[in-house]
Amino acid sequence: MGTLDGKTALIFGVSNDHSIGWGISQALHREGAKLGFSYQAINEKRARPLAERLGATFIEQCDVGSDDDIAAIMQRAGDHFGQIDILVHAVAFANREDLMGRFVDTSRAGFAMALDVSCYSLVALTQAALPYLREDSSVLTLTYYGSEKVAPNYNVMGVAKAALESTVRYLANDLGPQGIRVNAISAGPIRTLSASAIRGFRDYQKSFAGIAPLRRNVTIDDVGNTAAFLCGNGARGITGEVVYVDSGYNIMGMVTPEE
Ligand code: 0WE
């Protein structure tokens, strides 16, 4: 049977069938996990049918910027499932104007928005889920290489992802003694709903695939399969880690000139 049989997963961040959260959901479902979904109000029409496709019985709206929403959904998820074994955070947002031009022009409000929604939300969700997370449970989030090295226009999101990766380590240290693991997947660029809002994303993916050792872009299934591994007992010894699902892009220091 599946490697996640008997486990329950609560997933934040499925907007549509291009979402990385959706790739993760499918892999967790395939491995036997029981799924619950939380979607942003605006995505209800697309998210709900997807959740139902995987037999989810818990599908609720939550604004991760609201402590009240988070408290309410965790209470309800806890009542529904009894326990949560897997918490997936596939959420990020920065104002569009902060993902173009110069980082130095970022406003205080734009900075706070990006860090709040893209980083603090992991703390808030983990904090609220804690009463329901048992030993051998796992928290997973998504990051991007723009946290470590400058990616043109990624700007305030790069700073938010740097904070998120650090957050993963601090949460891992806090929760490790309780047998709760906290990890991140650093995915290569994938054409999701948010990525499609970025001009030049196609060229971005093309240059990525030209440089990466595997010479291809990654898919939401690639990320989903690694997510299923990290959330399963096969990864019992891994916590506080950033695992790259990026065709090897991050190991490169110089580009091989094309023949
Ligand atoms: O983390 C991301 C996406 C983050 C994101 C994207 C948007 C676009 C629309 C967060 N907030 C918004 N807000 C919007 O209004 N990625 C790794 C994908 C991504 O985003 C980029 C990239 C890549 C790659 C933005 C600029 C440059 C490269």
C-alpha cells in the first residue's frame, strides 16, 4: 500500500491544477494520505472541485493573513481529523509592483505584506496546528533559490524566502523534541498562476533549463513526489532542511557555453 497510509494531511495553497500545492496533494493522495484542504476565498470555484476529486471531506476557506481564520480552521480540522500528520504550506504573496524594478524601492507596507503572507503564515499555521500534530508528523513549505542568490525582479520575495528558510530551521529546532519535522522544498521555476503574472517567465524557464544539469524544467509532479518522501517515514531523519527539486540548477557556478 502507500507510504502515507493512515496519515492525514492539511494543505494550504491550491489555487488551480497548475498549483504546486495540487502536485503535492496528488502525490500525498496516491501514497494513501487522507486530505483536507484550505483555500483562499477567491479560489473557491477552482479549488473545491480539485479537492473533491481526491476525496477530501474537509474543504474550508482560510485567509492566512487572519489569526482568527487560522484559529478557526485548525480547530475545525482537529475536530474533523482528530490529528494532523502533515501540514503543507504552499502560500506566497507580494504586491505585483514589488516584483519588478529595483528592490531598493520596496515600500514598508509592501515589505510587511510579503513577509507576513509568505513567511509569518508558516509560523502562524504551525503554531495553531501544534495541538493536533503528533509524533512523526511533518510540516512542509516551498521556497525558491532567489532567497540565496539574486534573481532579477524576485526582489522582496527573495527576502521573504530567506526568512522562510530560516523559519524552517527555528521551527525544526523547537518541534524536533516532539518528533515533528519541518522542511522546505526549493523548486525550480514552474508556470503556476502566480508565475503566469510575471512578464518574461517563459524566457526565465528557458534559460533555467539551458543551465540546469538535467536540462529541463521541473513539474508539480516532481515536487509532489519529493514532498511525499519528505512527509513519510522514509525521511524520519530529515528536518530543518531545504531540499532542491530544481534539475540541479543550484549546484552550478558557471554556465557551459552552448555548442
Ligand atoms: O515564489 C514565486 C512566486 C511568488 C509570487 C508571484 C506573484 C505574481 C503575482 C508572489 N506574489 C505574486 N504577486 C502577484 O501579484 N516564484 C518562485 C515564481 C517566480 O516569481 C517571480 C520569479 C519567479 C521564478 C517573480 C519575479 C521574478 C522571478
